[in-house]
Amino acid sequence: MSVIVAAGLPETISFISVPPPPAVQPTQHAFDPVLTIPANLTNTKLSISASGSILLPGGSSGSGFFDVALFGKELQNPGIIGVGTAFGMDTSKVIPWNFVANVFCDPTANAIRDVQVPGNPFTGSSPQSGGVMGSDGGPASADYRAGSKPYSGINQYGNYGGIPPLDFTQPINLYVMVSVYNAVNNLSRPGDGTNSLPPISVTLTQFQLEY
């Protein structure tokens, strides 16, 4: 087994003053560490994993929703896989998160696809993609964006949904991006959604590829 680890770990990014509604778009930041799929690594099972934590300072009436997801260089939806949860700012807390995408580079579809997608080239059983984020005031969720349990009908990354076809003769760079929404009807708490959120820190501690 070969393992590729993104350089520059761990890294922490901070969200300063995430604005309240009526802004409906999230505040987003991508981590600097880049994970690269080597060129010509097609029809091979790849396990791409990432983990980290979110630090909430507490002492505020604010709330909202986090999403941490794996993207290609376009940094736009649809992503490959992501996890999310609602949160409240009333007390200081650390929320851990992690996900793993078990995928392959499909040269026929020019896309990254889940190893369990129908018509995959593998024999025998294949591991399932998924993720976990500790929840606060709402259920944790895992979005299977790359394959056998599609998110909003998406079953591939690349050559779909505005993402161009992928050229696997060239290395493919992957990124982890965090999105923070301010009080988008996730929690009902007095005063929520009326002020900008206090600084929130998000750490990426692990980001690697195994094949």
C-alpha cells in the first residue's frame, strides 16, 4: 500500500465575523494543504481521508451550520464528499469531524467515482464512503457525493454539474473547504441570526490518500 500525505499539516483557519441573514451564502475558506492524486492512477481503489476539529469560543447567542467537504481545484459544488452539523455558540466546545471517500479515477467517465457505483471495475466487496461530525443541537449528517449513495443525484465528480471532465494523464489536486452559515433556521434560540458570529477556528489535522 502507498500513502500520500498533504504537506503543511496541521493547519488552522479562522472565520471572523460571519455575517447574519439576509445573507444566504456561506462564508467559505479552503485549507492551504493540497492532496495530489498522481497522474495515470486510473481504475485503482483510492481511500481519501481527512479529519480535524472546530473550536467554538462560546459566550454568544449565535448559531448556524458547518459544512466541511472535499473538492477539486474548482472549489465549487458538487463536491466529492462532505459532512455537516448545526451548532450553537452558547458554550465553548470542540467539534471533531472526519470523512473518507473510497473512490476511483474512471477514465471512461473522466470523473472521480465511488468504488460502489454500479458498473465499477472491481470484483468482490468495496468499502463504503462516509463521514461524521459531532453534533450540537441538530443531527450530524454525511453526504455521499461521489457514488453509490448519491447526494442530490450526484454520482461522480467531474464531467458533471459544471465540473469539467478530468484529465487523469495529469495529477489531480484536491482540497478541503469549510463553509459556515449564520443561523439558517437550524436552531431556534433567542437572538440568533441578528449579529455576526464571533471568531471560529477550524483545524485540519489529517489529509491523506491510500492506494
